[in-house]
Amino acid sequence: MMRKLANPAGERNKDPILGVLKRFLNITKPDQQLLEVSSGVGLHSPYFAAHFPNITFQPTEYDSSLFGSIEAYRQEANLPNVLEPFFLDFSKPLTELKKESYDYMLNINMLHISPFVCAEGLFANAGTLLKPDGLLITYGPYAVNGVLTPESNVRFNESLKHRDPSWGIRDTSVLEKLAIANGITLQEMIDLPANNKCLIWKKKGA
């Protein structure tokens, strides 16, 4: 059944994230492709796509129970540059997708609520799927060089680990090692509201 599910956090963060995308996504180059990893309820791709008619947004999700909501948001937006969602398990190599076929990959609020193998898979697959000089943009809470602040994020991290020991707020220095191993480097770290950050990662050029 197609029914839009609410995501209050997503409603709050969509405009701050859009501000970052407007800085880094090319608004003039035609026929670009963006792969959204872990689309959740599906509100982000249609919202962003309205501002980037030259970029085709591809929602994906691991949790099949969310597909009805993703499709409901997509159909309500009725935009030609938002494709139907499909299932992806980013903890594994994505051999079904064409190498170097995406200009951008976008991942919002996944890394801290998934096992670390998903972080490993995200960077491994980004190294394969992104075009040379392509960007991976990740959003969420992060520790920086072993330091997690403020106290609310420390408590949030404890609650995550209580729910699932394999979850937890990731450290940027750990993620950088994964990225470098896959030909990707951290370009910029942008502070956003609610103690979250957008990290801009770039794949090595040709």
C-alpha cells in the first residue's frame, strides 16, 4: 500500500541539506545521475530533485516495508527526474549496477543506525559506482578524530548501542581510512543544525 510515512527529522533537515547540495551539485551540466543510498520514507529525493532538473535522482532502500512510502512521495511530486525506488543492500558489492555510472551519491542518516559493514560497503561501492571526480555526500552525527560532542550526541550514541551493539556514531578519522582505501578523500566537513554534519567526499579523478 502506498502511503507517505512521516519523518519529522527529515522535514527539519531537508532545507539545511539542500543548502549544501546547492553548493556542490552542478546545476548546469545536463544528464547527471544521483544515487540516494537508504532513502528511508522517501521524502528527500523528490524535494531535492525539484531544485535540480538536470539531475536524475534514484532512490534506493534496504527495508522493503518503506517502498510504499518512497513511491507515494515520488508520485505526489510527479517529477520526471525521480525514478522508481529499488532494493539495494550496501553491505555487499553492487555488481548489478554499472561501474562509474553516477555523478553523485547521497546518504542521509544511515551510518550510525546500521552495522559498520554498511559503512565499509558504502565507501567500497562509491569507489566503484562514482564517476571520476564524483561526489559522495553523507549526513548525520559524527565524532571527529576521536571526540564526540556535545553531550547530547554522547547520550544518543549510548542509546544507539543499547538498541543494537553494532550501531553507533562513526568517527570521521575511521571513515577517512575506508574512503582512502577506495580512492576517495574527504573534501569538506560542514556543520548543520541539531549537531549534525554534511561530509563531502570526492572520488579520485581519471
